[in-house]
Amino acid sequence: MKKIGILGGGQLGRMLLQAAANYPAETHVMELDPECPSADLCRHFTCGDIKDFDAVMRFGSNLDVITIEIEHVNTDALEALEASGVTVIPKPSSLRILQDKILQKQFYRDHEIPSSDFVITSAKEDLILNRDFLPAVHKLAKGGYDGRGVQIIKTEKDIQNGFDAPSILEKAVDIKMEISIIIGINEHGDYRIFPTVEMIFDPVLNLVSYQISPARISKEMEQVAQAMALTTVRALGSPGIFAVECFVDKNDNVLVNEIAPRVHNSGHQTIESCYSSQFDMLWRILLDLPLGNTDLISPAGMVNIVGESEHSGPVTYEGIDKVLDMRNTFLHIYGKKETRPGRKMGHVSLLADDINTISDQCVEIRNILKAKT
């Protein structure tokens, strides 16, 4: 039985561990919080800092395979583990690119992958020098996550909100829609593409409010988007699960926005809506087993349950009974004891016969189910 380690113990690790129960794997998790969502589901839990070189080395030295559920990990340690014979998925070389938004944007440019124009900034005063580039979006090169580390800079008066650290200034795109394509690829180059997902964002929190699968786009656009995503992932040269998030602009051009080298929020509905979920697929990749079937069983939606504004403290959930009384709804609570505004606390997936009804159902669920104190 292979020893498989996961760096990070959040909800993505939790759902990965739930899928692990079906496979011959001895699961190990490292996370600083001993009460994290993954702690009670793994075979072995290590309390440690995933950004610390020595901690990652100690954790991974006796493992067969190591993976991540968040990209902010110590890549130096992963490179050393890889050199010692531990299989690291995704490869540290791809992680280095995707951890740093400057390197990521340069990667798109070098491989002629369509993406928005950008300028590299090292300090806040660089925004003044690039005032003619506005409106734009300022993104920290490292450390941003779930809407953090991102500021919209529309005019000069917004420059004060920018970051005084290495960042990229991305030209604003006139967005028609945001979509995501998740691809699973193994060490032999075999791959599977999940149905393209349409993401609807919360404009205040800058994270996904709900999403629809399959995306409401033409077959031609889906083919373009999936081909672009596959080209991008192949250029990274690494096995793993990759979520390629894209903008569709007002002229129906598809532009790559960001890549996540792991299971992703935009793939949660695959647990119920696809024959092989993104979590199941990653276990097949980690264990070098045949890849699964990503065909859609049913059109689906997914609603993020996030902490309500002005609520911080021990969590209670309002509206669970009403949501589960709806047809073909599936509840996933992440086991976080404390809520705070905008914190992801769980999600609800729903299956529907008619894709045109999913958006209304998602909005209804979001209005009913609340994470409060």
C-alpha cells in the first residue's frame, strides 16, 4: 500500500481524503491547525508548517508520493524530496511557475497562450508610472488566494489601494463570462478533460458565488477553450489536476486568467455530476491507475456556502433542512468550527434536468442557506 502525503489540510484535502477511502492508500496530512477539516479523516496527521523547508522534508522523507491541496508550499523541499526519489505531483518545477503570478504571466507570453496584457510592478509608485495602463487589476505576485491579494485600479485615485510589493498590473478585460476547464493528466501524458464550468462571482468578495456545468457557451467556444487549456497544461510538463480559469470577453475571445495546480473550487460539482470526480481522478493519477470517465451524468450547479458578513465566531447553519428538501441537492459541510465573513464553510451541489433552471436554483439556495454565529 503506497504512502501518500498531502500538504495542506483544508476542505480540498478533506474531499480528497473522502475519495481516498476507495483506494489502497495510506494517507498522511500535514497542516499547522490540528483541528483543520482534514485532520480527522487521514490515517496519519502531522502538525507542521507546509512553508517550512525542514518540516516538509521530515514529512515527506518516508512517503512514496506527495501532493498538495494549496500551492503555497515550500518548493525547495519538494525539489529535494523529488531528487531523493519521492514522487511529487504536481512537479515542483510547475509549482514554481504557478506560485508566482509574474512567472505565470511570463509563461503565458513565452508559450503564446492568449492572456490579458500586463506590466510588472515592484512597488506602489510604479502604478503612477503606468497610469496610462488603467483601468487594470493589481495582483500580488505571491500569496494571493480566494480574492485576497487582488485590487481593482480603475483610475489614479485607486492607486493608493495597490500593493507595495512585487506584483503584476493586468489590463482590465471587458468580461462577458468566466469559465474554468479542469484537466487531469498522468505521468504518461494521458489526460481527461472535465466539462467546462461557468462561474458566477460575488462582486464584493471576489470569489465564486455559484457555478453551472456545463457552461452556457457554444460548442465551438468550448472546443477552443479546452484546446487552449490542454496546450497550457502540457506546456507545464507535469502530471496532476490543473484548473485553467479563463475570461470570455465581449468579442468572445477566450483568455487564460490563472491556473491552479490542484483540485479546485470550480470542480466540486463533479463529485455528483461526473462518473469520475476531480478528487477520484487525482487518486488515479497519484497511484498510477487508469484515468476515469469525466462525462457528465447530469447538468449541475454548485453554490459556495460562505460566512455571512458581520458574523465571526462559532458557526451555526441556517436553512439546511429547506435546501435538502429540494430535489437532487447534496450538502458538503467542511467541518470548520469558526466562521468569518467570506470564509468558505461548505458547498451545495445540485443536479437538474434543465440547465436553464440551474441559475435560479443556485440563487435560491444561496439566499436560504447561511453560515452564521
